[in-house]
Amino acid sequence: MKVVFPVEYWPTSSTMGLLWKSAASRAGEWKSWKRLIHTNMKKKARRSQETHTNSVQEECCALCRCSDDDPAMFGEKVTLKEHKISVHYFCLLTSCGVYQRGEEDEGIFGFLVEDIKQEVRRSTRLTCFGCKKKGACVGCNVRSCRKMVHFPCGRKQMFVSQFTGLFPSYCPDHSPSQSLCTGLDISLPRSCSICLDSIDPVLSYSILKCPSCHTSWFHRDCVQRQAHSAGLFFFRCTLCNNKEHFQEEMLRMGIYIPERDASWELEANAYAELLEVYKRCDALTCLCNNGRTHSAKSGWFEVVRCRLCGSRGTHRKCSGLKLDTKDWACSDCTQATDGKASLVRSPQGGPRRSLLSKRHRPSVHSSISCKRPSLPERSGSPEELLQSLVPRLHPPSVQVEVIGDQALSAGLDLVRRADFDPTQTLSVRFKDIDQTPLPNHLWDSDTAKEYFLKLLMQQIQECVVFEGPDGSKNLALDSEALREDLYFDVGCLLALSLVHGGPPVGFFSRALYQCLFNYPANRPLNVTHMTPDTHFTHQVTRITEAESLEELKEVMAVSWEYLELAGCNRPISSLKEREALVEDLVSFTMITRMQLPLQRFREGLQTLGVFDQVQLFPSVFCGIFCEAGDHLTAQTMGQLFTINFSEQEEKLNRETPVVTFWRHFLLECEVGRSSISLQDLLHFATGSAKLPAVSALSSPSISFLHPLAPSLLGFKEGRGVDWRDEGLFPQSEPVSKHLLLPVTSSYQAFKSSMEQAISHHVHLLPTDG
């Protein structure tokens, strides 16, 4: 709709001019006001942005311009608000131009603030080799090298910074490196021993290894975080537990080790939950009126905890236990141990155990099972080292019943008992096939135990877990033995026999001893170490004896299944590659495929600390386990017996020459100038043909047998034969290991008397009887 004003209301030209001036004035004022508001908003935004930038700059490290706060990787980040500066500890340590001139409580860990600002100004002129930005403060320690980086950029560029001495850093071209050990098998799959992820055994900046055991590999970041957590006092190799050489190598390779206690030791009340005792009834139906959490001090409604796990409980009344019951096992522990966790003495037979249900040795009875034994200051004889493992005998002794000559069966029944304690003494009783005990006068306790341990060692050598010739046995791979966990039981029995006075093992091969105890250390095995007359040995021998490349390829083609199984079915272009192939095949046959039997056998030998003791002194114990040990000598026999002289001077004068006769007689027995051997003499004196590895009894002793007066023997003066040499023969008490030597007038009379008596004894009671 269009509006038309009357003529009288139309504005004149002067009026229109005034209107236009007023409108223009208001528009100018509006533009000025609008411009003022816009200017104020820009100033406020600029001030806000400057404040945010300043706060961000205060949070960033003044040296590396990185705001990350990861103490394990960059060190602790410290902020001084009064100086508006933050800095990483590692950036301070590795910077080239700043030094710790103050005390520990001054500035930042002794680095003065002015020195830090001066270093910041110096580094603004240097360009980082990694990010190409200014502010690089870490340089390569080699003077001719001009590479500079920020510390975080240095980690990405594989710089190695050593946190010791003057804290030098090295670029990848000049950084230290590790070397592989000779004979180390890197064909086996490896994993990081800290995070357990798979790892390629190729040494690099990010992959490191232990310098002691050479089998522990790990990522650099993993070992750095472990060092930050463990601290100087607990940082060590996760496999071999070496501390001194491991820390020295890690410092050389750029791992920072804080000089403090472990992080778990510094946490307040970290172990408070260990002081809490579980007090709750977990029975299906709780009969207590006060609820499941009520526990009386005694009686029917006292909460009895599971003795195995300690994390389950029950009122006596709720589980139908007796009023005096203190030992109880929950249903979970009972199922996990095939029903043997009732803590009630179980019958000898019991169900057959599987490998997964194998029970560990209890450690609640004695500290010897769970605590590292005290070792002598220096290595001595095997007998002395094993003597330190002999536990304190405490009653009651464990009863071992041997039916006939089945010593191995009796030993397996012993170690498979639910209440088996290796620190108890052995009380052996023999029964005939009809289960009738033999008379006590035929078997005293010590003789029965000695005969049992001797039979046990012989039968272990012939069991299915070993293969090879007599005196040089290797472990055999037997699926049924694995299923019954026989490797663990045999290792446990060997340890028991050694500590409880049994004979030396003596039938291990050198290869088996090396596989178990790594002695000689890191020496590769060869085909001569394999068990003779086996399928694998024949195949490896044929490969070794191939005279030409064509013959080698033919043998490999025939044995392709074995090569495929061992992961060695690779093309061979020359005979020079045969040596590495044979070494890989031997390693697979004797180590890789035998990992589980070896591991269970070692765990069995851990009983009473035998494995740890042998591993500490492998060269000393080699003769105990291997056939190549030292044979019986006149010197060892002379040192074995303790000589008890008479107190009367007259008798002492007669006994002194006899000691000389005794030592000379031992030498003649050793070199074969006597009709008897040292083994015959030892058997006559002690009842055993071999020296025991260790004995809990007293050492063998010698006393003297003096002749009677000539009148009592019916001699008359003037006879040509010395009356002291007639009818006088040595006597022995094998039970107490006591030998009576005849006091004769000459060595010939002494030798004749000894040979007659011992030959007669050996003829009537041979050592194998």
C-alpha cells in the first residue's frame, strides 16, 4: 500500500538539510563507538592469548620445549613458579653447557637458575639434528662430530646418553654397542624378558641383552622403566639375577638407574593388606547366628582358614569339622591337588598325578626348602659343600618301606606323598615279597638306609628318563614319563640321595651336565655329545661324514622330515655351511625338544637347595655327577680316617710306626702292589665300596689292636718268630665305620695280616652282594 503525504506536510529544502546533517552525525558517532568496541575486544583477546602462551611456555621444558611429563623417559620435570621456568632432569644432566655448581637444595637439584637460563640462551643459536628447530643443547661427545639435538629428539635419533661421569652423549655413528657371545644360539625364538613380547635377537639401539647370561633380551624402553621402578638396590637381570655386571653394562648403554630404593618400597602402607587375616565363612550354608563375618576365638564358630591358599575360610560347625581341627583345605585347593589337599595323612598309593597337578615341595616345615643356604666363603670339596645343605634332623623320621629290592618304587611313593618333607631323616625298612619285615639283626637303620640309597642310584640310572651307555647317560624323551612327571621325581630323589648320605651319581654324560648347569659355560654341543645308536644320531652323523656337496644334498633329501622338524630344511650351497647345520641339529635334538624334561628335572634337583649349590660351584661337582670324576686314591683314603691314639705312652710308642705302615700300605694298594684294592679296603672298613657324597654320620676312624702277653698265647722264649705277629688280624665295625689296625713288629707282618683278613672278607662278602 502506498502512502502519499499532503503538500502542506512536505519538508522544505532547509529542513531536509538539517535532517541529513543530524543523521550523518549520528552515523559517525555509531561508527566511532563500534570501532572502540572492536579495538577493546582485540586487546582482550591478545592479552588472553599472551596469558595462555605464557602458561604453556611455563609448562614446557625450557631446554627441549617439550611438555611431556614421563619421569622414566625424561626424568622428573621440575617447575619453579617464582622464576617461571620448568625443566626435565635428564635435559639438565645431558646438556653440554650447564653444570651443577650449587648444593642439592639450591636451584633445581643443584643446577642454579642463572646457569639454566644461560644454557637456554646458548642453545637458541643451535639447530636440532632431528626436528630442525632451534634450542638443541645435547651434542655428541666426539669433538669432530657436530650433531646437536634436543634430548627427546635424541631418543628418536638413537642418541645414547650415559648417566655417569660427565654424562656424555653419543650419536648413532659413535655410540657404544654390544656384541654377541661366541656359540650363542640365536635361532631359538626370543621374547623380551620384561614385557614378554616376541623380539628379534638382533642387537640394535632399541634391543639390548644381558652381558652375563646372554639369554636375557629386552627392549630399551622396557629396561629403562624397570630401572626407574627398581632403583639402584633392586635393578638386576630378570633371568640370571646378576646385578654388578648388568648395571655396569646398562649404564654404558644409556640406561638411567636412580640412586634410591625401589618404588614399591617407598609407597606408604604398600603391604598393609598382608597384615589382614581372612575372617569369613565361605561354607554353602552358614550356621552362625552372628553372620559369616563372625569369628570366635575358639570353639565351633571360629573361622578356620585354608592352610594352602589362606583366602577361604569356614566355621568348624558349618563344614562338619571336629572341634580340634586346625588344618583344613578349601574345595579349590583340594581339586587342584587331585584330592590330596585334605592335610590328613593319605595312603601311599593314591591316584596317579598329571603334569598340571604336580605339587610343589612344601616350605612351611623348614627354612632349608625356601631359603638360600648359607655357603662357605670359598669353594671346597663336594662333600664340604653338600654338608652345608644337611638339614637339622628332627623327629619323627619318615618311614620308607622297600619291598624286595624295589628301591625306586619306594622312593617314588615317598616323594609323591602329600605330606612329604625332604628335611626329615630317612628310616628304611626292607620287606620280602610276602610283605614280611626282615629281622632287625639283619638290617640296622644305617645299613638299611645305605643299601637303599645304593639300590636307588642303580635303578634310577636304568629308568626310562635316561638313555645312553652306562656311565654316560643323557635325558631321554618319554611321553609317559612326562605325563607322570617322572623327571621331577627322579631329580628330587637324586637330590635327596646326595644330601642324605647316598653314593655319588656318577652316570651323567658331560653333555647332560652342561645342559643342566651350563658348565663349561656357553660351549656349543657337537655330534659326539649325542646319545649313540639313536635314529637322530645316525642322521646327523651321515650329514657330518658327507664328503661332497652332492652326497650332502642326498643325505639331506633322505632326512628331510628330521630337518623340517628341526627347522633346518634350508638350501646348502657349499660344504662350509655344513658345520652350522650340524650345530643347529645337535642343539635342537639335545636342548630344544628337551626343554620341558630339562626344566622339570632341574626343578626336582632344587630339593634341599642342591641345584643352587651345584650351579654356584659347577666345576667342583662335575666329578660327583659325571663318570670322569676323581677315582679313589691313597691320599683321599688317608684323609678320610681319623686316627685315635692311646693315652698310655708305652702303647703310643708302638702305635706310631703302625701309622707309617698304614700309609705305605695304602700307596701299594693304589699302584697295584698288593693283592687287594682300595675299594676292597674301604668296603672292609665302612661297608661301602664308594665314598658317599656326604654323610650325616661321624667320619670313619682308626684305633689299634694290641697283642696279648706271650704267656697268654702259649709262646716260650727262644722261639724264632716274634710273638707280636702271631694270630693278629685287623677288625672292622662297619656300622660305626671303625677300623682296628694290628700293632705288628714289621711292615711285612702288617701287610700280610691286612691282606689275609681283607681277602677273606671280600671272598665271603663281595661288594656286589
